[in-house]
Amino acid sequence: MTTSAATIAHILDTFPNLNLTVKRMFGEAALYLDGVVVAFICDDTLFIKPTPSALALLPDAEHGPAYPGSKDYIIGSETLDDLDLCTRVFRAVQSDAPPPKAKKPAKPR
């Protein structure tokens, strides 16, 4: 099953003050905050990366795989009902992310 464009649009519209972007892949989507992956949207469900800070903010949240064979993520669909909390969780995941790797220079042709 794939994630609908309406679900993605709803999540993006819910947070107009955040620099959220989406990249579609394999019918699902990765949710980026300022270029850092903070969540996935799979089967019309929000799955938040389970970083230490996110787990501290959502200690009782339900967990489950985003897709068959994946590790467990925080199922964040109910978190969308509390925009302040969800914003804090997205920012926490972003702050827990490792710094981006330096890109290798392009080889001359």
C-alpha cells in the first residue's frame, strides 16, 4: 500500500512554521526538517525516528515497523493532535541527528 498525496499534504499543511519537505520513495515518503530525516510516512501513518530525545518526549508512545523488515519507529499519528508536542519531537529528532557527511568532490571528466 502507498501513502496518499492527501496525507502528505495534510502533514505539511499542519506545520506551516516548520521547514518540512518530503521525498517520495517506493510509494512512501521521508519527512525532512531542514534537510534532516525526522520521520517516515508509510501506509498513511506517521513513523517518527526513535532517537533518545524523541523517546524521552514520548515515553508511552506506541512503536511499530514502518514497513516489513524495518526497525520499530514511534507511531506518531496521535502526536499530530498536539502540534506543540509534535513540533518539539521533530526538533528533538533533528538535534539528535549526526552532522551531515562531507560530500566528496566530483571527479573531473
